[in-house]
Amino acid sequence: MTIQNTQALSRQLALENEMREYGAQRFRRSMEKATKNKRGAETEPGMALIREAILPLSKEIEAWREECASGRAGRRHAAYKLVEILPADVIAFVTIKVLINSAISGSPLTYSYTSIGTALEDEAWCKELATKDRGLMDNMVKNLKRRGVTTRKNRRAMLKVAPKIKDIELKTNWGNRQTVIVGSLFAHMAFTVTGFFETPTLSKGKREQLVLRFSEKANEWFEKRKEFGELLHPLALPMIVPPSPRTGDLTSGPYFSAMKRPHTLVKRLRKDHVKTLEGANLTKVVKAINHLDQTSWKISTPVLDALAALWQAGHPIAGLPAREELPLPERLSWMIEEDKRLGKRSKAQLKKTKKRLTKKQEKELKEWKVASVRVREKNNLSRSKRISIERLMEVAQKFRNEKALYFPHDLDFRGRIYDIPTGLHPQGADYARGMLVFAEGKYVRNTEAMHWLMIHGANTYGYDKVGFPDRVQWVKDHMKQIAATVEDPIGNLWWAEADKPFCFLAWCFDYMGVLSGEPSYIPVAMDGSCNGLQHFSAMLRDEIGGRAVNLVPGDVPSDIYAEVAKLVTTKLEREVEEELADHWMAEEWLKLGINRKLTKRPTMVMPYGGQLTATMQYVEDAYRESMDGKESPFGHDERRACVHLGKHVHHGIREVVIKAAEAMKWLQQVARVIASNDLPIKWTTPSGFICYQAYRNTKLLSIETYLSGRIKKKIYIREDQPGMSVNKMSTGIAPNFVHSLDATALILTVNSAAKEGVTHFAMIHDSYGTHAADTAQLAYTLREQFVKMYSKHDVLKDFLDEVKTYLPEKEWEKLPPLPSKGMLDLRQVLDSEFFFA
């Protein structure tokens, strides 16, 4: 080993030690913050303690209830009627959660009693409202989530308004004495059952008071969980030397130092899956992983500097959120006058004096509230994005001067390949991908390579629904803007309007460099056209579906999302013409226009098991994004209108891709037969990887609270039960099967392209990238391997044959016949420019 290599390895080992320490510090900070905010019960150790205590405490509460119901006298029975509406597990969860938070902060015992009683009263109140009007309760909860209301006080205040909307009278209203009685009852049950708490007497001046503390047993347990948690949360960073080559050993990882939880070849493996894979031939899989691991990258400093400048300025452009939270709309002059007149209680008083408002003021108040809600929703959505961008830039700045970076990979149970580092990696968001370029450049020496580079520029800008010559011409037509962008990206923000702004900005720098005689460093990407449907259309030789997703040549790319939008438009027009029920909604939708943005997401997820409910949600999300604060034409029927359109979109997709729906149904039927026999589903992909789907029946103690979690929270205590979950096995098989095939296509393509001299890969499941100089080779190889895979393998028949090797023969008659095939000639894929483009 050379001195340079030894030094690099020493730096890598130091970096891995830093990863562990940084992860431990981050874990400690999150623990400290949660403890400070009296949310220690929501940390990992806190939740583990809850899970440990909840079942025995629930059983104790059930026994107490039986005693109360028996009619026998008892001093603890006064609380029975008050909490009768609440399930035992909810009472147990709330009690343990409050006790943990109180024990961490050393609260007085009486405070703990009151806190438990108050929390249970709130839960009883919410439960009563949900019993009387579940829809109203669910809508209130959804609104609270969307507005980002986080404090318990505000959540409680807003929920208390709900019954007044429909004049619902609720009986739940405990006094202080009853609150303390209830709280003390369940606290003492928890003390007895768990042994986790103690109540020492502390002197406070001349006074003595009982306080709540963890017992020695709980303290030891809690500290061990914290220490273990610190070891389990290292921050996964890029490597500065090539990762340790994979050998097929399922337990080894790409990093060089020992870790408590090493990054194994396949993440989160079940024991049964390990045994299955130990006998598999993973040669092709391991080769592909190593090719990807050996791809060297570096930070594009011009893109990083542009991102940092925009972020520092706080501009919410180029897909970035605002640096600071958006301010609420200014209160109107008459509202300010009311504020002055009524003082600090103005908001509450304003509701009481609403009758005095003029119609104009009522309208203004309503509009102000709607605008305020939308701002809060935007702020709520942007918070996590702001945190991720700041972390990303911190990592990028750390590595900005490194000559080469490497991103190790692992697999999931379907064989799909993922980057291990978090935040900054080639499979990340646009601003992460835009900052990463290949460490080694390649010269663009011919017209074909130059055209691929130019096509990539048009694609990243969003000009990708036309033929390749038009995309090349688009670049030529925008040379002035491209040059100005490179000269001053902050002064010329034209690039920020692109579909993928930071990838496009990276392309601008690279393209101008190539024109001046420099090598090209950026990955030129080619994306599949709704790749899941491409796989279903290929395996079933579906001519209609194949044409819709570019398996056959065409002068311009087929746009399945636009095709679905056109079909939905026709359905709505017929609805208006025939004056069917709710035709006014159809009329309003037609005025707004049905475009591919409304249909894209539902169509994309359809081959991965997208259901009607998901379609309706995606339609609603796209609609809200398009409205962006404008007045809704549907008034209070917004949600119903989105459901109405969602149904049309859902059925429209299935009319366009009939064969894919048939294949999904067939897979689901087979899965039901297998699961009914208490067996996992195993299938071997053409890459040699063995997939293993096993969703077992579990007894989930589902604890649903309204105010004792974040808005509405479900806690699951999992107990393995005999047998497979038929429903989960059925719904999971279609997406898992097609994901295993897109993973296979990627693996076969990488290995074949590497043989042909391609050295650098930027692969994201259904998006393949390499240097412009090698793009033509990769484009041919990915088509060749796709055609070979489906020509050599009848994947549905292979799946069925393998099922018969472990399914009892007497059950074979329950298996449905294979779906019929169409007449699609797969060789057309070789000539289809827009298959991946």
C-alpha cells in the first residue's frame, strides 16, 4: 500500500469515528430537547419503556373494571363511570406517558396526578365527540395537522370549538377533585404493576412534598437504552476512499471500522431470508454493487456556492423553501381597532362579538382566516425541508475540497439498490443531485455525445415532451441565457425556473465548460416512461400499454399522463352533457382544466399497488398546489370535489393500462393462496437475487389518542401470531414484484455496460446516468438488457413455477391461470428513442 493510500485510509477511519460520534451527539441532543420540552416519553428509550409497561398495566385496568362491574363495593370505583368510554390500553398509554415525562423532570406527585387526570378527561371528551360525529372529529384532526398546531393548549382549544359547529352537547366535564382521583388511581396502578417509579419525599424550605422519580430498575434500563441508541445512530457519510468490495458475504459492510449495526449487503434482513440467500448465486448482484460503489464523485463548488447564496438570502425559489417562516397576513384596520379595544383577549372576544360585524367585515374576516391557514400550512410543510437543506449544505461544505467521494450501496429485500449515506447522495433531491458531479471527466469528442449532453440540458429544464432534434435546438436557442447563468447565477435566475433547477444549473456550468474545451463531468440521465408500467407491458406483451409508455418507436414521446387526463376530460364532459348527479363539479373541473399534473402521480403509483384512496389524495394534493391561495370554485365541497375527480382518474388509468391491472390482480390472487397456507412468497429474479415477502399476522395493540400524542396518534404493540397476513401479502406482492424487476434490469445493465467500458454510473431505480461520452453505449445497453430479460424469461410463469416448488400440490388447483399475452414485439424497444430518454 502506498503512503498516499495509507494516509487516505487513516483519514477514512477518522471520518468513520466522527460518523459514530456525530450520530451519538445528535441522539443526545434530541433526547435533551425532548426532555426539556417534557416529551421524554416520545424518545426511543421512552417509547420502549411505554411498550414494556403498557400490556401489564392494561390487564390490571381490565381486572379493575371487572371488579367495578361486579357490583362489589370498593373505594376506587368512583372513577369507573368517568373513564368507561375509554379503552384500557388508551388509559394505560396516557398514564405511562405522563408518568415518564413527570419522572424525568422530577415533578411533584400531585402535579402528576392532575396531569394524568386532565389528559384522560381530554381523551374521554374527544372519544365522546368521535362517537357522536366521527366525520367532524376526523376533519378537525386533519385540519390541526395541516395547520401544524403543536402545543397541547392550542390543540385543546381548537378541538373544543368542534361541537359548537353542529350544536353537539357533550357530557364529559370533570371537576378538579374528580381529575385528581382519576389520576391518582391509575398512577398507583402503574407504580404497583411496573416497578418503574418511586415517590420520595423532598424538603422544600419548611415544606415537604412527594415527587416522582424513576426507580433504580427503570433508571438502569433507561440509561442502557440511551447508550445503545447512541451506538445505533451513526451518521452515514460519503467515503473518501473506495468502499471495501462486497464479496457476497451478507454480514460485511462497505465501511472499514466495526460498527454496532454494520451496513450489510441487504438491509433489515429477516432470519428466514438470510437462510434463503445463503444458497443463492449473487455474483451478478455483487458485481453491480461494486461497480456503483467504485464510481467516484466530487462536489460541484459553483452549484454549492449558488445554493448557499440563495439560502443565505432567504429566497424561496428553485424549489427551496423560505429561510424564515412566512409571516401571517396583516390584520385589517378594523381588526386592529378591535384588538386595541378588547386587549389581549381580542381573538376570543371577536368571536363573541361576531354578530356586530357588518357583512363586509364578516367576509374580510373569513378571507383573512383562510389566508392565515394557508400560510400556516406552508410553514408546517417547509420546516423539515429547511432542516434537511441545512444538514445537506453542512455535509457538502465539509467535503467540498475532496478530490473524490464514494457512495456505498445496499439492497432491500426486493434487490433494489440504495445509497447508504443520508442527505447528500446521488439518489437525493434535486439540490443534492445538482451538487454532485463525477470526479473524473470525459471529453465530448463527437456529435452524438454532444447531442446527448444537450438533450440532458433540455430535459432538466423541463423541455422533454418533444423529439430529440427539438431538444437540441432548444439549447441552441437559449445560449444567451445559459452563458449569462454561468457568468452570474445569482444575478440571472432564469435557471431557477427549471423543473430540476440545480441539476440544470450544474448542466449549464458543464456545457459551457465543454464548449471551451474542458471534459464533461455531470451524469447525463435517461428516465424511463412510467417504468412500472413498462415492465408490466413487457411481461404481458401489451400493445396498448406498450405504446402508452414508449416501448414502441414514435416521432415524439407518448405521454400516458396526458392520455389519462384526456380520457378524464371526456368523462367529465359527458357528465355535464347528461346532467348527472354533481355535474356542477364536473363543470368546475373542466373550467380549471384537467392536465397531466393532476394525473401524473396516481398513474405513476398504479403499478406499485396504488389504490383509489391514494389516487384521491394525490388529486387533492395536486389541486391544492395549483390553487395556491386562490378562492376555491367548490366552496366547502372542496374535499368532495377531489373525491369525485379522483374516482374518474382511478378508473381512467385502468382503462388505459388494462393488462397491467390484470397482472396485478393475478399476483394478488396467487399471494392469497400462498398466504392462506401460512407460507412466505419467494421468487428468484433473472439477476439471481431471491426475494422474500413475509408479512406475518401480528396482534397489534392499537392505541389511538387525540391529545396525548401529536394531534392523533396510534401506538402499536406488536405480538407475532401464527400465520401470514393474507391481506398484506396480497396488497404487497404487485409493487414488490415489479420493484424486483426494475432492480434486476438495473443490475444487468450496469454489469453489461461496465464490460463495454462504462466506468461511472448514476443509477436511481428507473433513471440511468453516465458521462455524455458513454451515454450512447448506456442507452443501447439498457434497451438490450431489457429486451433480453423479457425474451429469455417469462417472469410470471417463472414465478408460478417457483411457487409450485414450495406450495403443497393439493393447493395448486386454487391458483388462477396465467393472464393472457398480447402481440407486442419486444424488439421494437431497441429502436424506441423515448423508452428511456
